[in-house]
Amino acid sequence: MRFAASSGRQHDDSIVKIVAICGAGLGTSGILKVNTERVLLRLGLHATVVATDLASLHAEADDAQIILTSPEFVEAIGTTFADVIVVDNYFDTSELSEKLERALG
Amino acid sequence: MPLPPVPDTAITLGASASDWRAAIGLVGAALTASGATTDEYSHEMIRMIEEHGPYIVIAPGLALAHARPGPAVLHDGLAVATLTTPVAFGNPYNDPVRVVLGLAVASAAHHLSLVSEIANVFNDSDAIARLAAAASADEVRGILGASA
């Protein structure tokens, strides 16, 4: 599994980028990041997963394929080329798995 | 990285809260009582929801209240409040809330190892119900795998 370099945003076409969004950029989006990485490992899929806040979304998400978030942020995310996946239960890895598989499959 | 210690002062069992602000106030007061934050952190956690909505209700019955690292955070802390009467936060999927966690992180740099531990606890789908039913601080710490 590849992890995003914290400083750079080097673009790599071969690696899918997934961005988890919350209000603070840690805590809830951190849980999404951790559980997404666990699910990807289980599915044998490779992606870079970044947790960030809404304010940094456009810097992080312009090269992202998938944005993971709560229903509250969908409107604020607005128009994007990424698939926006709304997660209901952040601790339900089977929900995450199903939604990620559908988006990446 | 293990969870931060959860002393008795950080645990409030069987509380009542008139609304979501009061529910967050419970863990805010507990974080302050346990020495992890100043009073201001409670307001910061409430402001996150006022600004973005009740997105912190991340699983059925569970709210993970938190704000950003900053001057209000003195050291990492985790507080738990269980509510006798569940409280609606306005989340479309996961209302009403029975268990409120208050998380304070001193530095963004290590928060992922901390939330990773929280995920370890709550990826077990029984954890929320067991916390809601917990009768003692020791029982809460047992479920969380945290020390006093």
C-alpha cells in the first residue's frame, strides 16, 4: 500500500487517490482513513488515502478518484470529478468494503 | 499508540442531556476535569457541529465529538458519557445518540495512531451497546482497553 507524502502532492496515475473529508481533518476523517486502508488491504486493492478538512479539500481532491464523507458535507463538496461516497456507519467495514468495491471495481 | 488514560473524571455514566449541546458539554466538562483540555474546548467541539452539521455521529448511537489541536488542548484525552435518554443530533442515519466520546488530540501528527485504536474498539459492532450499558468506570475502561 502506498501512502501520500505529507508535504508533496506528487501525481501518480497508477495509484488511485481517496480523500476522506471531515470538519477538522482529523478524528472522524482519520477513522475513515484507517478503516478504508484496512478494507483496501483485505480487498487486495491499492490506493493512497488522505484525511483532510473541508478547507483543504480542493488542494487534495483535484486528483482524487474518490471522496469519502458524511452526508453533511456533500453539498459543500460541490462539483467534483471524483466519486463522492457517503458513509453511514464509519465502523462498519462491510459497508465501506461494498461501497469501495463498487467504486473501484 | 494506546488510547490516552481514561480516569474516573473522564467518565460520566447514565447522564441526562436536554439536547446535543448539553450532551457535548458532558464530555467537554469531563475532558476539562481530567486535565486534558481547558473549558474552551467544549465550545470548540460545539462550533464544529454548528459549522458543519452533526457529522460526528459516525455510527448508530455514537457521537465522536472533537475539535482541532490548539491552545485549548493540554494533552491527549478521551472522555465518555452515556445518556439515559438518547439525544437526537440531527444525523440522518445514526440518531439518536446514546454514547458520546470526547476526543482531544494535542498534535495532528500522531492523531492517526490514536484514531486507529478507536477504530479497533468500535469496529466490534457490540462496543457501542456494551458502553451504553456499562455500570462502572472500570467496565468502560475494559471495553476501551484504556487505563485509568
